[in-house]
Amino acid sequence: MRDQKPNPSKSSSPATQPKPAAVSAVEMGARQREISVSEFFTKNRHLLGFDNPRKALLTCVKEAVDNALDACEEAGILPDVVVKVEAVANGGAPLPASQASRFRITVTDNGPGIIRQQIPPIFAKLLYGSKFHRLRMSRGQQGIGISAAGMYGQLTTGKPVQIISRTSPRSPAHYFEVQIDTKKNEPRILEKKQIVWGAPRGTQVTMEVEGRYQKGRASVDEYIEQTIIANPHVKLTYHTADGETKEYPRTYDQLPPSPREIKPHPYGIELGMLLKMLQDTKSHSLSGFLAGDFSRVSPRLAEEIAIQSTKIMAPPTNCLSPIGERAILSGLYQQIKGEFYTAVSRPPAVYRGNPFVIEAGLAYGRGPEQAAASAEKKAVPLAEGEAQDNDHELARVIRYANRVPLLYQPSACAIYKAALDTTWRNYGVSQSRGALPAGPMVIFVHMASVWVPFTSESKEAIAEYDEIHKEINLALRECGRRLGAFLRRRERAHSEYRRRNIFELYIEEVVESCNRLKGGRLSTAKLKEQLQKMAMRRTGGEKTDELMAKNGSGPEGLPHSIIVTPEGIEGEVPVLVSEAPEAVSPNGAPEADAKPGKPSRPTGKTRRRAKAKRETSRATARRKA
Amino acid sequence: MTRPRKTSAVEKKLVGVADVVITAAQRRKDPTLAIPIRALSNVSFNERRGLIEMGKRKQARSFFNVGMAKKFMQTVLVADALCELQRANLTTSLREIYYRTKHTIKDSHENTLDTQDESDPLIEDLEVTLAALREELHVRAENAGSIVGPLVLVDDGDRVDCAKLGKGGYSVPSIVEPEYLQIKKCTADFVLLVEKGTQWNRLSEDKFWRRYNCILLTGNGQPPRGVRRLARRLHEEKQLPVYVLVDNDPWGYYIYSVIKQGSINLAFESQRMAIPKAKFVGLSSADPEAYGLPRNVGIKLNDKDVARARELLGYTWFQKKSWQEEIKRMLSSGLKYELDALANKDFQYLTKKYLPRKLKERDWLD
């Protein structure tokens, strides 16, 4: 520890020093030397999300994809990204993906490309980037991520990072192989040349890293899927390590509005920060400083602040790029099967001078397909003592910071905590004390901010500032209210429906029994009809069908919501047809069946879905037969 | 219908359930069965007759009520099954009724019944609603009783001499109505109804019945209907006094009261089952002192025992001064005694000392 301390005065207390091992101050001073960030992170790679091979693989993919999306969006290009993860043989014969320990990750984008001179520092110098010094929302913040991923690859496999980049069809593509000099935190170029590259514009980065490929929670697959939910404007092709190809078509054709760079807002600025800003300012007067270096401070307001406390307008939000309710709905609807979807974007708020926006979404239910599947499972009559199926699955919380899914440390995150202490019971969802609500439910929360306060450098959880917690809570409550309204409405219709149903079911039994009691001399049809008429009258007749929305009533009073019933979909379903002819929504939306279009080979996910759909329809046909 | 057959009264009653549905449907009314309530709130103790009688309160079971629809349907289903028994002239068990009526409801994955717990009360409902005994409905219970003594019965035409059946005796069938079981000859002086099989075995082995010229009857715990009905018939037809020997605990007291006044649940059958003149010979809470049973063969009353004893103190048919004293004495001692505890003094203490002295001293409670 001692030689890490830059101040030698602390170690010169002779009273505590045992004599024989005494070291002179000069000798000690000679040992003191600077530590490069690269060296620091080599020893502390867990701080950046490289604690274990599985997580490391995810972090590498994540950093590369985040960079690609940031670049595309900043340049105003609808992102088209290809992610490829391949198992690499480490000496011996190639291993199956689940057992391999070495992977090659290639991420290609259609972004603006990187100019030749910038390629080495961007990929092989820690704390080098465009995003740190400005207050503008982006996925990356510190300029560590991609270089750290490259460094991790270099440390574990010895292989350099390979980059191909091209800025326009008119300029050549550049190929680089770079490594990081960990002592100096400087890039070392192993190879650079101009090459012929098929893509007219974009960047491709390839890394070879030690890792482990395993599906499930916090896997690369989950990251990709959650990324698509929050970024429906992205077209992504994912080649898994298993050799599977998953196509995620673009489902929302508007690029999020480009966020602008801003200055800090006076609310919540801390004294130390203020002092630092005062030192750095070019202004000569206090009011000039206030007006020049802060957001929302006009010269007149500056005069007022200089004299007394005052009210200032909320920070500008054009520095933020929230996903938007329609896009969240679209993302949830396309990727998660459910019966009810809703989305809420909160107005901007401020923590510690940083503006932020909280957005929340909900997907509830199992979706018509799954509901049908579970109904099929129950087709066997239950024997005595066989329990009715009662699932106690808890809701899933998917967390995002600046559109990037957060997959680790859920319980340390402000989002998770806010989801916990929202009283979901008020909205018709059961919830045990200190637990997430129970039920088939996905809770989506996104925090967009110029500076997301992460609890660590590996960006896994959002720190719990009161303002953030409050905003998340408000957003979740609004979602909850809408869900509650939906559930109540459905419950009312359902109980009516059920009443009719049970009477209809039992009428058969009662009539049959009466007929047997009467020695088979009963006009069963007549009795059945009389009872059925009474059943209809007593349960509100046609009303039930209306309540069940069979007659096409919309999700009244529920803004930004989608309701899916076996009969169809209500509410605004923002779907992009122009670019996604192969888009098969998980809910079997009508537009899915529409296009006979191109003879495109259904791939990966879509193929699986199509198969599931075929099976369901076969099963339906069987039941009817 | 292959051959014409006389419709029994019970069958007519069962068909009446179908008529309720048909008539209501014609009048566009909700089909409803009025079922007498089988609970303490709807029974009263007729002091003059010494019987627990069922009150007039009834519950409506309607079909067009979400909470009752299934039960209504099940009731009609059980009535149908019971009618089938009548027509085929068969007897069956509660469990077989359950299996007979269980099936999946058309076009659903719902069972008509899920457990026997659902069908058993429905049979009792029909018994009270139609005022038909379970025996008349051809539903039988297990043969759970034994009888031995100077008695000749005729069962299905077979002569059964209960004095010549060794120490095992005759197994009392569930249905002992005169159509099925006739009392041919009886020379006994009284009936001794013992709660537990072990004490009955002791008395039977010791040929107590021969020495005291009595009939020994047991129901192995709460006596089943066959045993109660047979005791009642011996009491009624042969004018035999009935003495009851049970454990000294609240459950023993209650067994005695069921034999004597009838049960709350099946109060409507009291008139055919109860023996208002039955006497309680023991084990009394006064016996440990009178017969010198040491305290350490007693068992501490648990909370349930105490609660049950307090309930008994409240029942109108336990209001006699002697009974209040009896129960309060047990409560104040804080102990209960099993009949088996008499073996502490001698294996044959029950046969040779206890019962002879009880009978000699006429030491019993009414």
C-alpha cells in the first residue's frame, strides 16, 4: 500500500519504524512513481466488468455495440449492426460453444466511420474519448469501455484488436491492428494498411478474448434482446456462438432526436464543483459567469441569483434523448409476449445539476399463444389431489441507462429498489412484503441523462439519488394505474363471462341428471333452452361480449397502451412495414401475415416463431376436429 | 325398462329433485332446493322426549348463483346416482357414490367433483331434505361394530346365534333395518355398549355376558349407525336397558350423548337412533377416587379437551345437575382417564371388580 501513496511525509515517523529495517526517505522517495490507468485497470479489471469469463464476454460485446450505436446516432444514421460471436480453438480441436474458452467478437456498423489518425487512440488508450467532457446524453461516458475490452483481450489471448473503418464510399477503408501499451497508456500500432472493404461506410471491430458462452440471465443473448426492446430503431443481426442467426428487424423508423450538449444547471450543483467552475471560467463578473457557464441562467436571472435565492426554469431537455412512449411500446410489443403494454415518459428532472428523464413501461400477461399453450396442457382431467397450476413467478425488471441494458447487480440499482417499494397491490397485482410483484409481467425502466450515476465503473447499477428514486416511482405508479384499470376491466368482464360459462357448463350436467332421474322421458332440449335463457338473462346477456371487447372497444382512457386479446390488438401499434417485410411479431399481429413479398429465408428467431405458430394452429385444428 | 317394478317411496322422493328443476324452469324461476340446516344453531333439545330435534330453518341452494351453481349441479348428480341404486336395488358406500358421480364436465377440464369431501355432505343434505335415512338411500358404512351375547339374529336368511360365535362375535352390518336383519330370539337382561374394542374384547374373553346375562356391543369409537340402530332396536323391541361404558374424557361424554339423544349433524335421525333412557356407567370422573385409581394413570387434559368440555357444559342436554358436576369435576381435576387405565390394578379388574360393583351399586348417570 505504502508505495502507492504519493505523499512521502506520511511515512517519515521514526518513532514507529523498527530500527533494523529502516529505510531512508530518499530511498523511499525513489520508489514512488506514477501509475498508469492501464496498469491500474489491469490489476483491477473487475471494476470494468471483467470479473469472470462469462461476464467479460458480455462486457466486450456490450462495449462494441454501445460504441457502434452511439456513433450511428450521433451521425444521424439509422443503425444497422451485425454482431458475431465465434468460438475459437485454443491450440487443440475446436470446441462447441458451451465448452469453448476463447471467442472472437466482431461488431460491424454502418456508422460514420473513424478518421485514420483517431483509430489507434480510440481503441487502445484508456480514458480517451469524445463523451467525457461534455454534458450530452450518450451510451458511453468515460472513454474506457472499448479500450478496456481490447486490453482484456490482449491480456487473456495476446491478440490485438483489429479495426476496419471507412468514412465514405469515396475514401479508402483502413485496417489497423492495435494493442495498448499498458505502462504508458498509449496505443501501439502493429499493423496498418488500406484495404478493400465491401461496406461503403462504417466501422468493424474484432477482438479475441477469453470468455464463456452460456445462455440465460445476464448473457450476451439477453443483452441483445433487451437492447432491441429499448432501441426499436436499430436493425441488428446476431450470429450466436452456437452458429444460430437471429435477425432483429427495425420496428420503429425514427432516429431518436439528437441530443444537444448543455452546461450544468444551477440546481444541485455542489460547492466543490462550483469552485472548480469558477476557476475555469473565462468570465470576469459573477453574473457573466452564471449566465455563461450554466444552463437556464439568463443575464437578468444571473443578476437576481447574484443577489438572492430565486426560482430557475427546469433544465433544458434537448440534451436528452428519451426513447419515447411510442418507441417503448413498439419495443416491448415486438419482443415480449403479453396482453397489455403501456409506456410512460416522465418530464425531465434534475439531480446534482444533471438533467435526466425517467421512462417506464410494462408488459403484462402471457399473450394469446402462450395462454393457448397452457390451456392445452391442462387438457388431461385432474385426478384427486393434483394441484391446479398456480405459478408464483415474480415480475422481471429490465433496466436501462441511456438505452443500454443493465444486466448485473439488480438489487443495488435504484430502478430495482423503486420497483420494490411501489405498492403494486394497489393496482391489482399481488406482491409479498419486500418482493417484486408476482405475475407474468416485465417492468421496463429507462434513465436518460447526460450523466448517469453508476455505482461502479462497470456500469451495472444506477446509484440511488432521491430525485431519481422519486421519478422512477412516479413513472411506475402511472404504469401501475393503467395496468390496474386494465386488470379491473378485464376482471369484470371475466367474472361475467365466467358466470355465463359455468351456468352453461352445469346446465348440461343438470339436464342430463334430471333426464336420468325421470327415467329418460324428459324433453331435454326444452329444459336446456329454458335454463340457458335464464342464464343469459341473469348474467347480462350481450353485455359480456362487449366487456370482453369482442365488439372492438379500444383501450379507453389508457394512453400509450396496447391491449392484446385473442381477437386482435387494440391501441397504437407503431410498426414499420417499409423496411421489415419479414417482421413477425410475437403476438401474431395481422401485419405479420400480410406480405408475401420477398422470398426471404426466415432466420433464427423468426423461424422459431413461425414454427410455434404453425404448431398452435395445428393444435387448434386438432381440437376442432 | 325391461320389467315393470314398483317405485319405492325413496325413489319418488329422489325423482322429486328433478321435478324441482323442471317446474322452476317452466316458471322461469331459479331452481332452488330448500335444505334443512345441519348445525347447532338449528337443533333443539326436546326435554320431554329426551331427543335432539332438528329445527325448521333451511338454506336455499339455487342454481343461478355463482357460489352455489356447482353444488346444486353436484346435488342433482348425487340424487341421480342414489336413484340408480334404488332402481337396481343395490347398496353402496359413500366412496363409491363419489366415484360414480365423478366425471369431466363436457367441453371443459373441470371435474364434477374433486374429492369425496364434496360428495359426502351432499348425501347428508339429501337425507335431511328428503327425510330419507341413509339406509333407505341404500348407502352403507363400514361394518365397524361387534356384538356377542344371548341373541339370535337372522341376516339374509342365515341364523346367527351370537352366543356361539367365540370371542370374536358377530360383525354388526351397517344396515340393520328389520328388512335386512331380524331379531329372532333374545334372552338378555341388558345391553352394555362399550366405546373401545379392547374393553369389549376383555369382556368377551372373560365371558362377562354369560355371567351377567347381557349383550356386549361395541362401535370401536364413535359407534356407527348400524350399532346405534341395533342398540335402539334391542332397547325398543326387547325392552332392554342400555348401559354405556366410555373413556373419562369429553369425547367419551359426547359419544354417550350421541347414543342417548342423537347427534347435531344428523339430528333428524334421532327418533330412529337415540336411546333417551341409556345410562352412563363410566368411566366417571368420580371413579378414580371411588375405585382408588392412582393419579399417575391419568392424562393431563390438553387445551382441546378443556375447550370441548366447556362446550359440553353449554349444551342443553347436559344441563342436569349431575352432569354439570361430572364435567366440572373432570375439569377441576385437570385429568382424563382411559378405560384401559383400569388394567393398572389388575388385567381383569374391569370384568371382576369394576363393572360388578357399578351394577350392584346402580352407580350410573342418566
